Amino acid sequence: PNTDPATRQRAGEYLEQASAGDDAWPALLQLVTTPQEQAATRFWAASALFRKARREPPPPALRAQLVQQLATALASDVPGEVAKQVSVACATLALRTAAEDPSAVGQCTRLALELCGRSTHGLGLLKALADEAPNVDAGAHRIRPLRAELQRVARADVFPALLQATGVDEVLAAWLQHGSESSLHDLLGGVDAPAFSKLTSVRTAVSTLIVAAEAGGGQVLDDASLQALRAFLGQCRQENDAECLADIARLTAALAASEPHGLQLAQHLPEVWDLALTCVEHPSRRIGAQALDAFLVLQDVPVAQRHPALTRDAFSRLLVSITRSCANSTDDDEDPEDALFQFRAVAADVLVATYFLLRETYMRTIADEMKSSLVALTEGGSPERAEAALYVLRVARREVCSDLKSRPDVAASARESVGAVLQFAEHPAFGALFQSGRGFVLCAGACDLLGAFAPALSTQAPNAVAFLSGVITHSQNRDRRVASAAGQALCRVCSSHSKVVWSAPDSLRDAITAVSMTGDESACSVVEGVARAASHVSVDVASKTCAPLVDALKVCVEAAINAVDVDAKVRAFKRVVHALQLCDTCASFAPPQLRQQLAVRLMPLLSACHAPPLALDEVVVGSALRCHASAALKEDPSVEDAQQLANVALVYWEAHAWASSLEALAKVVDAWASRADGA
């Protein structure tokens, strides 16, 4: 042959042009089906037929002839590469015809199955049909009937034949994409060995069972089918390949959710969930997350109807496994943060269901894990394990809190967990961990835990206040998540134990001081909690505790007035707004006597906010008006107080038409209407 590139290119172009017309179909077919032709020539002709079939359908009169003769050619002694290309060409021609006449798929499939009895190329043609089907280029009105026919052929012809053969794993895997409605009973039952057990690949067998389980339907499994499935699940335990294990995990979930087999399996085949539990214990969270779906489904089966092995003992083991997986992963192929987030998202619902089943055992198990992990931390261990235990406790916090009064053992375990956290907070290891930056997630979890279990704290409330105050003080401008969690927790602790918390007044004052100058939206939670609790202490103590709020506002106002450059003014004005919001919160929730003292100190500062340069900022003015209303109009406002606020608001409305002016006027009207109703 000529090896000159230019000559070869011209020859290729000529052959492509020659194969473009309708008369090329029989010519190419003759080249492919003539045994005397060289293998290279037959390969080129088959490739040309394939490309031509992709571009255009063959003439109607030639369609059946082309497919039939190509299939017949495969029955002869055809070289391997040529046979593969002929199979692809034959499948493409059949599918192209099937876009107009779907029955062509069934005809080609039957030719391939007949060929399987005479040549190994029959399997190649079957696989080519499955592989090429998604590539058919036709409108949706043609694709839908084609897909329906593929599903019918898969169910009626392909799967029954392949599941009785051996060495067909790749072909079966290719046809699985088109679905099968073979029921679990069809695959597992029968006098002979189960059909799927003849597959040489466990993964292909797993995929086959998944398709059948997800399709559902069929009769309930008899004893022979259950035994066959039990044996296969035992075989799955020997697998080590991660991808195969991921499919096995998915199989357990599919079996658990299968209709009508899920309930039957829960009653007679606990091995499904035992295998799922093994997958949960795998180092890869991706595999574990897929297996957790089996337990999500199981919670819909009443405990009394389950196999005894699927009650408390199984879920106790599951609880330990989930807790460990929430902390550890040795899978190098997965992103640790993404995998942990996805695993926890699935595990949350399972943990809540686990709590409802175990209750006291759940709390005792995690309390012991909490104490053990915190002890390990004092000896230089990693914080991930303790943070995982905190997470598992917090997931079920609503359910736990509803049981605190009615279940003493649950409350005792909750207090033990809180006590362990508070005890660890006093250890030098906690300070070192926090300062190093490695303890922020753990600390945020600890704060969430104290807030969640605030009603159970009792005598531990002062220690909790001291801990939360310290966290608030040290986390400002360092970690917003920690500061926010601590602020919200302190509010809950103060609201739940409004008398006891005053055993630690200095801690409350420190927390107020920390949030008065800086802080995010959680700073208002701190102020709200302290203000709510102020009714249980003398006004002098409460006033001293909240004094840093007014002091901070004074500092911020003076800094704003004295600011020179634009950037300094912007920062100063933002701090004024923050300080006003905190004073507003305190006035809104404080008892009357504390509010009156607060108002006396606030009025001069509010007047400063209504003078330039602060009076030119709408946000500052709006915050000042709201603070004024909260401090002066709460209980039985005087005529002077109401008139003063109304006059200020009217000035701004006439000058700027600011919406905050109308808001303040509305509050004056509401307060005066309430006073009139009371009179």
C-alpha cells in the first residue's frame, strides 16, 4: 500500500465521497460480508457503514437485509476487531431503523440471541445494542417508543437469557441501564441455583439485584429465595473493593425499601441490615452514608414487627458506628469536609430515630464517649472525637429536652455530659487548644450543647455562665461561629435559670462588656438573656451589670463626633448603631426599674445622636428613635416623654421623610392608646 500521507488523504476523501450515496449501502455490505476480502478492507467497510448509519437511515427496502446479513456475517469466522466493528455497525443500523419502527430492536436482539448459540460474537452484538442506544439522534416523539421497546426487550428476552448464562457480566451491566422488571423472586428463586449466582462478578450481581429491588413488584420471597439472598449477602462480606462496597451499600438500602419485600426482609432477614451496618463502619464516609438509608427505611417498620436482631442491640452498635464515622475517615479519595457534611446530613435523621428507640441508652453511651474523649484531649489527643460526640448529642436535642422531666436517667446523662464539658473547660488543655485555633469547632459545639440542655443545668448554671462568658470574651473578632453559639446559649441559660445565674454576676458583666463594643447579631442574645434575668436581682446589681452598654454607647458617640476622615466616620457610625441596638434590646426586655435607670443615662446620648454629624445618618437616627421608644414608652409613659419623641420624629419626617420617623410616631400612638385603654 502507498504510505505517502498526501496520497492516503486523497484516497480517504475519495472513499468517503464514494460511500455517501444510496448505492453505497449494498456495496459496503458486500465488502463486509465477503470472507475473501482482507481484514483491513472489511474493517473499513464496517466502519463506513457505522458512520453512514449515524448520519442517515438506510432505504426502507434495504433495512432488514442489512441487519440480517451483518448478523449472519458474525456467525462466520470473523477476526476479532472486524467482528467488533461489524457488531457496532449492525446495532447502529438496527437502532436507526427502530427510531421509525421500534420493533427493529426486538428483531436485532433475537438475531443476537440466536447467534449466541453459535458464536461468541452474539454477546458482542448484544452489548453493542445496549451501548449504542443512548446515541440515537431522533426527536422525543421517536425516542420514547424506542426506550419503551428497549425496556420490553430487556425484560422479555435479554435478562432471562443472560441470567441463565455465564461470562456475561459486561453485557448484563450494559443492559442494566435500560432497566429490568425481573422481580427479586425471579432472580433468587427456582429449582436450580439462583440465576444471578452464575455471574462471575459480585458487582454485576449486586447491580442486577439493585435494579430488581428498585423496580419492586413480584411475589413475596419463599424460603429458598431468602436462603439464596442470605448466602449472597455473606459473599458480599468478602469484598474489599471500594466501588463494589459502595454498590453493596446501595443494595442494602434498595432491599430495605423494596416493595413488597422490605417488611418481609425486616422480619426474616436481618442480615441485610447487618451488612449495612458493616458498610457504615467502613472508613469511607461515602460508603457509610449510602448504607444509612437502609436504617432510615427500617424506622417505618414497627419494632414489634421486626426481627429481634433489629431492635435495641443493633441500634446501639449503629450509634457507636455513626459517632466514630462523624469523627474519623481514612479514605484518601474523598474530601474530608464534604464527606463529613454529607454523612452527617444523612445520619441526622437516623440518629433521631435511634434516640427514640434507645433513649436512656443513647444518652448514656454518648455521655460515656464524651467523658472518654475529653479525657483523651487532656492527654494531647485530637478534638475531632469529642466534637463528634457533641454533634451526636445535639442532633437529638429537641427529643432529649422533651424527655428531661419525664425520664430522670436521660436528664442525669445530659447533666453528666454538660458537667464533662464544663470540667474540661477548666483544664489548661482547653485554653491551649482554643489559643492554637484548633478548638473553635469543638468550642462552638460545646456552646450549642449548653444552650440545648439549658433546662437540665440546674446548679450547673453559674458554671455554664462563667464558661460561656469566657468564650464570648475570647472569641470576639476571632471566630464568629463560636461567639454566636456562646451568645445564644447564654441567653437560653439565663432564661431557664434567671435566679441561679446571678451567682455569677461578674461573668454576666464580662459578657456584656465583651459584646458592647464589638460583636455580631448574637450580641443582642447576650443582652436579652441578662435583661430577662434582671427581674430576679436588685436594681443596683442589674444596673451595674448592664452599665457597660451605656458606657460603650458614650465612647462610640464621642468617637463618631470626633472622627475626621471618611473611613473613620463610617467605622464609628457603625459602632454607634451597634451600641444603640444593644441598648434598645436591654430596654425592651429589662424590668421597669432597670429600664427607668437606663433611660436616665441614655437620654443625653440620644440627644447627641440627634445633632450633627450623627443626625445626618438615617441608620443612626432610626436606631436612636427605636432605642428612645423602648426606653421611654414601655410602661405608663408620661406626656412629656411621648411628646419629646413625637417632636423629634416629626422634625426628621419634615426634613427627610425617613421611614424611621413614621415608625417612631406609630409607637407613640400605640403607647398612648394603650395608656388610654388602661385608664
